[in-house]
Amino acid sequence: MNDMAELQASSARAAQKAAREANKLEKRLLRLAGQAIADFDMIGAGDRVMVCLSGGKDSYGLLDVLLTLRERAPIDFDLVAVNLDQKQPGFPAHVLPEYLQRRGVPFHIETQDTYSIVTRVIPAGKTMCSLCSRLRRGILYRVATELGATKIALGHHRDDILGTFFLNLFYGGKLKAMPPKLVSDDGRHVVIRPLAYVKEDDLARYAKLKDFPIIPCNLCGSQENLKRKEVKRMLAEWERCFPGRIENTFNALARVVPSHLMDARLFDFRGLAATGVPDANGDIAFDEDPCAEASEPTAGVIRFAESGDR
């Protein structure tokens, strides 16, 4: 075989390998999103799901996955994409409409100048995310009502949920995360997060694979010292140094044992009394050594390890 033929054969093998990896990635995202939707009963027959599309990798991935799942689902449901144009300077307003038209996705662009409000109210250098999020949330709830949406889908992923958990733990003094499904602040909408089981790294790879026209958020992107970014760096370091730790921590969010915490609103400590009946959740639970098999991630609710496409 001459050099040219060998080079072509090598390129062909590389292309085949890339195609296999891309196929595995897409299958993994579809499987995990489908599993989350089923586990938390996120979407039902006849639902009209409003997919909040920011122009970032996560929301693009969410829309793409839901479009594919809708084609394969045994039930009928509708999707409508909604983008909130917050009038940030330089925002390319044409990108999302052109993309959605190409995909044949019904959409609505809501234009509200929240950028001016946030920059006027928040002093320079201070965190803008909280106010920006509140304003955006209120507008999206209104739009959902106007569009007749029965569910509001957000693109938050596994790492967002874990990050929120540690933010509340470290800075809020609460055991609280970001649930895959909840009722909105105004009590009128059901908010879902179908990507709850999906890793951010996978979404980043998927965005490159699909060549999504990413629109960066310039409003808060320069705020490098945000607490959320500190937590993100911590999780990245854990993933590098302690494989399995993040997975175990995430699985723990679905294995809460109220009798072994300290919240009397969740467990009746005052009324606790001996019954004479053995209890598997009694003090023998402390005989277990959680570090004995630290190198083996716990096989949990999410069951990441069951598939060879990990």
C-alpha cells in the first residue's frame, strides 16, 4: 500500500470511529433524557411544552433531544420554542429565528429590555444573575400562559443541579437543589428539566457535533468570581482527582433518609419511641463504611453504568 492509500485508509478509520462516538453520545443523551422524563412523569399525552431557548449549548441540546424523542414517543405532544430577547447590546436577533425556521419548529420571540433594568439597578461589578433570572422567569411564565403551554422545559443539566445543591449547602445553610420537576413560583405552571441526568461535558460535545449556532451571554459572562463558578471549579477538580465522587453525590440526592438528618418537619423525632421491631434504618446503618469501596461508584437511581455507551 502506498503512502496516499495508507493515509486515506487511516482517515476512513478515524471518520468511522468519530461517527461511532457521535452515535453513542446521541443515544446516551436520548436515553438519559427519556429516563428522566419517565422517572418524574414530565410529559404526558396532549401536553404543549414550551422549550426555553437562550441560544446556549444546553437549551439547543434540550430542544434537539425533545424533537427526536417526540418522533419516537408513544404519545403525542407539541413543542414550541420561546426565546427572550433581553436587548443585550450586540445580540444577533436573526440567529434563533433562522435556526428554528430551518428546523421547522414553531417559535415565539419575546422582546423585553431587561438588560437596561439590570444594568441600571445592579452596581457595576456586582452579581447580576439573581435579578436577571427573576425578571426572565416572570416574563416566561406570562408567555407560557399566553401560548397555552402546559409545561415549561428548561435546559438545566446534572452539573447545574449539583452546583445548586452545593451553593445552598455552603452559602445558604440548606439541603436544597434544583428539582427535575416543580410547580412555578406563581403556582400556575409545571416546570421540567429533561436534561437532569445529563452531564454538561456531554452537552458541550453534542453542541459541537451538531454545530449549533451558539449565542454567548455577554451580560454576566465576565463575572468570573461568581459563587456558582467557584463551585463549578470545585466539581471539575473532584471529577479529575476522585472519579465517581460526583456521580455518588448526585445519586445521593435521590436517596434521602430523613430519620438520619435533623429536620423535625420531615421526621417525627419527638414522637420517636422504641417499638421492639428491628429497623434496617436504625443505628446499624452507621456500621457501614461508605469509604470501603470508594473506587466503585454506587449503582444508583440513575443507573449510568448499565449501558456500554457511557
